[in-house]
Amino acid sequence: MRLMKFCCCLPLRVGVIITGCLFGTMDLVLGSIGFYMVIKNDFPQPVHKFFDKMDTRTCVACFSSVFYLMSMNDGMLIYGAVRRKAGYMGPWLIVNFLVLICTIVTALLSPVAIIRI
């Protein structure tokens, strides 16, 4: 039972705060890079390939907005850990679970799409 109070060999509260800070920083950086590409209208070739049939600027702007929303969600995780309010941590778990499911589905469907082409 003692292990249930730890996150990555740190006390649970400290581990949650560090996790929220790391995720929030990465989400802000990725969102900023995306909006920088939208403003400059300069996208790398893999981005053009990924959004082959869609407007690249719109898709990158939408993904960047999602990253900013996720960073706000990470802020809620940090706030909930600092104030010891579990209700603020639940949305973070739900959102990251949905991101995990979408990532798994994309990874599974990607080889199928490559075979079809």
C-alpha cells in the first residue's frame, strides 16, 4: 500500500506537479511551433504529406489550438495537486486517456492505410 503514494519514485503530489509541468511545457512548445508555421506559412514536407487532401494551414492551426487547450488542462492538474483538489485532476486523466486511444487507433490504422495505397 505504501507504493500507492508514489509517482516515479517521488511523493505522489510532487510527481504529479512535475508531470503536469513537463506535459504543459511540451504542449505549449508544440502549440507555439505550430502557430509559428501557420503565421510564416512555411511547413516541412512531412506535414504537407500528412494533410495531403486538406488545407494544411487550417489543420495545423487546429492541432496547435488543441495543444494550447491541453496545456490549460495540464495547468488544472498542477492546480489540483497544489490545492489538493482531486476534481481538477480528473479531466487531465480523461483527456490523456482519449489522446492515448486516438494514438493507438492512428498507429493501428496507419499500416492499413499504407497497404491500401
